[in-house]
Amino acid sequence: MEELLEILKDLHDDVDYETCTTLIDDRILDSFDIVTLVAEVDDKLDVQIPPEELIPENFNSASAIWALIERLDND
């Protein structure tokens, strides 16, 4: 999870990712951020996020993103 938080803080260092649950709903993360995040997760965590997983529910919070990464890493 620490690696994910570092990636997110590189995108927007002014967001409290540990408590925010509306990253997409409040437009904190935009489509460019998601593309960057997906590429960084692939590069740093060696987890590929397929297009069908690019839905708001998977990216609204750091914990949701981490749950997605863990699920995909176990597949």
C-alpha cells in the first residue's frame, strides 16, 4: 500500500489519500491521472490493470485501488 500512496502523492501531493473516498466523484483524479496511475502500477508493482477494470468504483479511494491491485495480482 505504501508504494501506491507514493504513486498517488506524485500525482497530487495535497490530497489525504488515506481518508478520501471520492477521488473520482470529486474529480480529484482525472482521466490523465488514471492513465498515469495505471502505467505506474504496472511499472512499479508489476500489476496490469485491464480496460474493463477502469471503472469509478475501483479508483474512488486508495483502499479501492489497493483492493483492485491485490485482486489482480492474485489472478
